[in-house]
Amino acid sequence: MANLKVIVFVHGLHENAESWKLWKLFFENLGYVCYTPDYPFHDGEPYTLRQKPNKDLAKIKLSDVVDHYAKFIESLGNVMPILIGHSMGGLIVQKLIQSDKGALGVCITSASPKGVLSFKWSFIKSNFGVVNPFKGNSLYCGTKKWFHYAICNTLTSQESDEMYEKVVVPESRNIPRSSRFKDGIIDFNRPHKPLLFISAEKDHIIPISLNIKNVKAYKDKESVTDFKAFKGRSHSICVQNGWEEVAQYIENWLTKNISR
């Protein structure tokens, strides 16, 4: 039985559930029951994790994270939740919707599935550091300079640095690497529950053109696959000023599609 007042939020790379604090409160005030589980080995205060990361994190692949969220959803019992994901969390939402683990899916500046590529310089520059094949299984924690360019490029350096201190955590290189192979496969021909893709006009790490390719890859004409771009936003769309506008747009879309 679907329970469409339950939301499971899925965070992206380089962050944890701390990034969903305001969204959880926003949707709870609207009557939703909200959960913000962390990826494996991501739970804790970001500052502490940056100082003492769990070395087992380096082994984690995308399939491990998807399985982790699938098991969490199963632990909720007879519930088919709404899924809202940001960045790599958006791709995880795509994977979970494909596996019938969610009633509705929202993918915010979603990382792209296998075979959906971008050759824009901003995409290459923003992503190469973490997927660098010469770095083996070492953990990745981007610099403040990288974070400003890749994630918070519409903010000032000071605003970006403050955001970095609040949210950035070390990351497994094998999550994004594995998304380029079988872990990142989406069956674009398969019918699916309603999906909404949110894009940020000024996004460097996931360009708007890549989001559009992702949306257009879905082929089933009977399935809802909607798209909305927000002007002037960067990849930090969920935490930068004006995030409430994005959240409210999503809530309106959920209300519209809740009975489909």
C-alpha cells in the first residue's frame, strides 16, 4: 500500500543527511513524515568526518548505496514512499524507482546514468578529481576552491567556504566511478512511476544540458517524466538562498501527481 505522505530524502556525494535539515522541517510542516538516511559510513558531523573518516568508505560502490536505501525503504513496512534525491542521490532515486521502491521520484540536479554523457569543460573539470583513476581507492575530499567552482559557483567565495564547513564530507571515489558502468544502468524503455527532474541553470558539475539528456532518454510515453529548470542557481540549489522556492515547486508537483 502506498503512503504518499512519507518522504525518503537521498543526499548526494561529498555530503550527508545534514544537508537535508531545512527540507525535512519544510515538508514536516506540510504534514509529511520525512526520513533522511545517510549513505554507509557517512553519518556524523561533517567536520568530524573530515578529520577522522571511516576508511571502509573507500570500498563503497553505487550498488552498495542503492541496496542500502532499498533495505531502508523495506524496513518502513507496508509503505511506498516519495523519493527525493540530489545529485548522485538523484541517480539513486532513478534506480529505486526502476526497482519499484518509490511511488513518486524527484531528481534534483541528478547525476547521469551510464551512457548519458557530457563533454562540457565545467563537467570534466568538476568531476575528474574524484574519479581520477590514478588515485586508486583513496578517499576524496575536495578543496574549498574546488567546492566553490563545482558546487557553489553562484555564491561568493566567503559564502561557499561557509557552506563547505557545514556540509562537506570525505567521499568514496568508487561511487561515481561505478555509476559509469553496470551500477549506473537505467532501463529507459521501462514504464515507471512519475518522475520530476529539477535542473540548475548555472550548474557546473551537472550541466543543465546533461539533465535534459537524462530526461529525454526515457521512452515510455505513458509514464510521467517532467522537467523544471531554475534560473541563476548552481549545484548547491538545495541549500543556497531561494531553496524554499524549489521545495515549494516540488510539493506542488507531488500534490498534482499523488493520485496518478
